[in-house]
Amino acid sequence: MLTYCVRRRFWRCENIPTTSLCCRIAFALQRCSTATSARSVAEDSDHTKTLMQLCTDRYYIASGQLHRDSFQRGTNCGYGPLGMELRKNILEQWWNSVIGFRAEVFGISTLHTSKDRTTERDGQLRVVDTENLRQILSQRELSKDQLIQKLQIHIQNGASVRTSLFQGALEQYVPSLELVNRKLPFGLAETGLCFQPSGGPSCPDEVTQSSLVWFCSPRTSSQWLDYWARHRLQWWRKFALGPSDFSCSDITEEELAGRASRGVKIVYNFPWGPEALETLLSRGDAELLQTHKGARNKLQCLDGRKSVVPYAISVTGNLERGVLAYLYNSLQQVKKVDSKQRPQQRKVLKLHPILSPVKVALDMGRGATVELRQVCDGLLKEFLEGGISAWPGYLETMPTSMEQLNTKYDEMGVLFTAVISDNTLESGLLQVRSRDTTIKETMHISEVKNFLSRYISTAQNI
């Protein structure tokens, strides 16, 4: 298209002076570039609309709770059954990658709210009793200043809700020292719900955070920050269909705003721009000392033979945004021809086998309904007992063609579809279709569970 535009301009302007011709060429190139950019924006918008509709139709996002701005922020969206399972799978893999990666990392759990005044900070979100608030506002005899004073006291007495998991790890630092014989380095990991200001008058955003706080020697803090940045980028790319959409970049001094001496972020390149999935900060020892009121003797650990107050490196992730990143990354739209030779677009949610909410869907072909359903019930029970998530498609009451079923399961991200038919009753053979290749294989019913287990195990180790 670009070559065509330039050639057309040359043909029409062959008798124009050189300077003017150069201007025309530049104008043609600019118009082509603008047209390409406009098409790209339109494609990104269509991709987002398609994904939003798919998430609603295929049980990822609760119906009626999806708005474009919250969807793009990855906040305040109610999950459907498959969305909840995807989120659980990502959380589980994150936990395994941190706790199971190094013996010196320990899991903790802290409270969502706190009334401890020693850890208060400006701008905290608080929980207040609305009934008491109404009673204060209804006291007509109070002057304006008295009313403001009472409201401030009421708000100050409310419990603060956590906006980050970092503070909880600092508080758990001293009780955890005996686990490591006061030797560095070691880490504390946690996942949980946090509340963050929405930037407007609406309710705070609910965010599921993942947190690793790594306590290390001041002299090695920079190397540990690089170490964890490489590890986290590799982890995000492991489950991606397009790994290049995940990248790592340094945080500028303006973004750090004095929170840390150095920072790195793992970002995903969304259609509207890059967004941080995980933020890694080298935060020094100031916040640890502040939390424990400057008690250096209590905080010191061994760095070789030397006793030091450790530096804290925080690795904070936004799991909601991570779910959104993997959904965007896995959606493929492929042109195909249906059984009547009509052009269509095949939408496939090619989530990684480990993250995919449903590994296999069970359906019935033609045959004796009662007997086939009994076989499906037995196979479903066998899958669930083996830890293989299965979708009981055979319980659907509406008649549906296999082509429609395949379309539905591809959009749900189901790895395999197993169809039980009369042939299964006679010979024990059934048909298994792959989401990624669309190839249908015939295998014995006794082999299906082992086949799926091996497939998932292999995907885990790649």
C-alpha cells in the first residue's frame, strides 16, 4: 500500500519542480502512515470489543459487571466461573514460582485492616461506620467547625484498609528471623486483596496483589534486584502465546518519587499502551527501621560474619492485570470456512495448558442417551479425581451441532473435547479433538486420563 501511494504520487507529479515533488512525496508518506495508524487503532479497538464480548459470553467475567474502563484497568470486574479458575491458576503458579523456587522464601498472611497507629500513613483508606456518620451529620446544634472536628475524629478512629502487602512483610520480619537463624538473604511472600484509590469519587479499586519482600545485604541489593527482575520476566513469558509482548524496563527517578533508590517493572504491551504487571523496588532499610521504631539491634542479621540491617527489595504484582494480559495475549482470530463453504472468523482463546480453566469437555454423539450419559458420568468422575478440570457438556439440553460446540469450546479455551458415542459402547473408542491443532484422534476410553495427565505435566516442564 505504501509503495502504491508513492508511485501514484510520482506518476501524477512528474512535471512538478523537485522541491514541490519532495513535499508531495512527504505528504503521501504521511497520509499512508496516518491511514496505517488509524487502521491499527481500529483493529486494537475491535480486538478489545471482541475480547470483552467473549469474556462475558464464555463465563470469564460476570454478566452485567463489565465496563470498558474497568476492564482495561483490570479492576472491579466480577469473575465468572472460568475467570475465577484462570485467576486461581495464575495465583497458584505465581506462588509455586516464588515459594518453590528458593528454600529461603516463606509464606505469610496478614490482616486486611489495622488500627495500629504506629504504621499510619497519609492518604490511607479507612473503614467507617455509616450509621454513626449519619448520627453526627444529623446533629443540627453543632457549628461547622464542631461538625468537621467530630467527622475527623470518627474517620481517624476507623480501621485503615491495606493498600499494599509490603507493610505486612515488614511487620513479620522480626518473628521470621528464627526461621533462617538470623542469616541473609531470605524472603516473605503473600497474596491477597488490597484497596487502591480510584482517582475519583467512586469506590476504591479492589486489586489482588502478589508480594515478595526479599531481605538482603546492602552490598548485594543491586544484584538481587537484577536477579529477581530476570526471574519474574522469565516467569511471565513462560505462559505466554506471544512472549515478546512482555518486557522489562527501568523505572525513572520521577516515577520512583523517592520511594526507592532503584526500580524495575515488568510490563505488558496492551493495545492502549504498556502497563506494569509487577514492580520491583530496592527500598533500602528506612521503612524497616521506621516500622520497628529504629531498634537496630533487633533487626540485625548476619551477612557472612558481619551484622547488618538488611535492605528490602519488594516485588509487587497486580494479578487482575495479569489475568487481563494473558487473555489479550492468548486471543487469536483466524479466518476459516464453515461446512457450507461460508467465510467465518474462528476465535480461539489459546491459553497455556497450565492456565487454561478447563482441560477437557465431555460431550455425547449419537446413540442410546441413558447409556452414553452413564459413561460420561463415570469419565467425568475419573477426571475430577485425577485433578483434571472437566466441563460436563453432555448435560446441555439444547441440541447443538459439533461445529457449534467446537466454536464454543475454542472461545472458552478448552484444551480438548472428548466425544462419547455408540462406538464407545461397542469398542471403548472415543474421539478427542485438540483446541490448538483441531486434529481429531481416536483413542480408547481407558487411555484418555493418562493422555491428558502426560500432556499437562509436559506443558508444566517446558
